[in-house]
Amino acid sequence: MFSHMVLAFARWIIIPCHGKNGPAQLMQRPIFRLVGQGAAWVAVFITLSGFVNALKPVKLARAGQTEPALSNLALGSFRRSFRLVLPATAATTLSWFITQFGAYKTAKKSDAYWLYTTSPSPSSSWGTAIEDLVYAIRTTWTYNPENPYDQPQWALLYLLQGSMFVFTALLVTINLRPQWRVLTIMLLYFWSWNWGIKLGDPMVGVNVFSGVILAELNHSDFPLRFARFSPFFAPPLTICALVLMSFPSQWQDWAPWSDVLVRWFWKIAPVNAEMMRFWPTLGAQLLTFTIVMSPHLRRILSHRGLLWLGKISFPLYLLHGSFMRSVLAWLLFSWQHLTEIEEEGQKYMRYPLPGKATFVLVLPVFFVILFSATHFWASRVEPYFGLITKMAETIMCGKAERISTLPVRKD
């Protein structure tokens, strides 16, 4: 969400400094600039997706419960598809519906870059609108995904793809001993740097496979053995991870700190790696590794407020775009007059960006509205998706009896 706000209102944060070796403002410096590092947080999200999807099957496999682990993998892959597709379709339909009534009209005429470039126009008729809705839902899940009504949903195909990588890899390796399973997943991790680009996104495989390795690590005794050293290794590793995640997506050679990473990229990066995402990806993996290994960081991240943010994170991902282009745009621009603005040699009539005082007053109101809506979605709407998934599971899979490895007495 915050990266989209940066793209809308503070695009200067994207570059690491003003000109080659020029001055840098506070929010352009490492760690502070993470507010606009969308690629880094997507990498964290995909890594955690691999971790969560592998957590229970790995636990069962390590306990020698192979059959329950296989059953969990089968049901997990089935449920994952529904639990991604259903909420995404609902969010797309909501955005499509309010589009037809001109909800994004103000955003489309604003001078906020991300708002006016991602705000769709109403369809010419309701018949055309239905066709546009079907197109948006379909293309969310096709190669090179796009969703004109909810641009952030481009990542959902890769989340689903990554989940299937995890389920398939564990299906093949579930009978292996833990050390051999970890070795196999590590081979897949390095191999995916090569073939990942053929599937549309070269970073999905490396992130989800790192998540599987973290799940294995979480169920081992390594975190416990190194717990007493956590105060010594966790702070420097966390800082290092956050700096790597701060690697800019543009003009990387302008700032001395990012120019060093550019030179190292050309020395160590695999052939198919993307520079703008290579270091943020490694930083995300290092950060999640440090959290798994450090009981102190896990304790900090177990705060009630952070757990609540984790609970609403997916609804927030689905809803923030629509709310930014409607509610936030209305709060910021509805009282302004269209002004002639020149951009790349062409003139447009747009609502100019308001001053800092307006943002100070408006953003708290917007966040209250947005977080209230996401909490309502998580607590009142999301359970219906679970209910539909359960009904589909019952209809399509049936109510299979638990299989026992021992004979059952009939008396």
C-alpha cells in the first residue's frame, strides 16, 4: 500500500538521491526508503507464503506421519486455489461495480501518478461492463496478468504459482529424511534462478523454496541451539537485510551505497536475475531467516497490534487500491479546481497535488476508514469464502474416511 502511495504522491523517493553522487533526502536513504520498496515487500510476502504452505506438511513428515502429510498437501493445494481466487474475484467485482458509477473519476483527473494511471473509466453500457468484468477476472490468472479494475492483483497468479511449486516439491520429497529433503529443496532453489524466468517471474521459485527451507529450519533444533546468541547476530543481520531490501528500482548507480551493490550484482548474480529485484529478494530471505532464528524478534513481532495487521494483510492488499482511487482521491482532490499541468511536453487539465498540511489532516482519516473496512472484510466477509471452499471440498472430494495403517476390529 505505501509503495503505491509513494508512486502516487512522492515519486522522488524511488530514486536513491538527486543526481549522480548528489544529495539524498532522509526518505531516499537505506531503510527509510523501504516505505516505497514494493518489490522487497512482495518478496517477503511470497517467502512467507512458501513458509506457511510448507509448515504443517513438514511437521507431519518429520514426525513420520507420511499419509496425513500427503493428505494435507492434497487438501492444501485444493483450498489454496479457492482462497486466492474467491476473494480476488470479489474485490475485482466490487471495484468494477463502483467504476460504473464514476467512483474513480476524481482520481483519473488528479495529478497523482499511480492514481490516474490505474483508474479505469466506466464501460459504455452494462452489456459491455459485464464483458469487461469477465475479461478482468480471466486475465488476473493468465500469463502476464493484468486487472484493469485492481492493478495490484498482478501478483496473485505468482502467489498461486508459488504455492503449487511448494506442494509439488513436498509431494516428491515427503518420504525423504529431513536432511535429504532440505538438500533437494536447496537444489530446486538454485535451479529456479535459471528456469523461473520462463514462467513469467524469475523470483517466485527462489522465494517460495526459501520459505520451505525456513519451515524445515523452524521445525529443527537449530533456532533453539542458537537462541542465546540472538542478541548478537539478529541486529546486524536485520540491518543488512533491510539495506539490501532498500536497493532502488531506478538509477541504482547514482548513490555510492547502491552503486556498490550494482557492481557486486554483475559479479555474483545468476544470468536470468533482475537487478532491481535481486538484492531486495535476498534481503527478504535474510530477514525472514533472521526472524526464524531469533526468539527476540519473534517475541517483538508477536505484539497484538502486529498480529492484527497480519490478520488483515490480505484484505488490505485487495482493498487498498480501490480505496485509494476513490475515498482518498475524494478527500484530497474533490474540493480543488482543475489546473493546466504540463507533462513531457503535453498539457493536461488535472487536480494539483495538495500541500503537506492537507496530507497531515487527510491521511489519518483515510487510514481509519481503510483499516475499518479491511477489518470488516477479514471478520465478516472472509469467513464466507472459507464456507464456500468447504462446500466445494465436500462436493468435489467427498467425505473420505480416515485411512488407518492398522487393521480395524469389527466387533
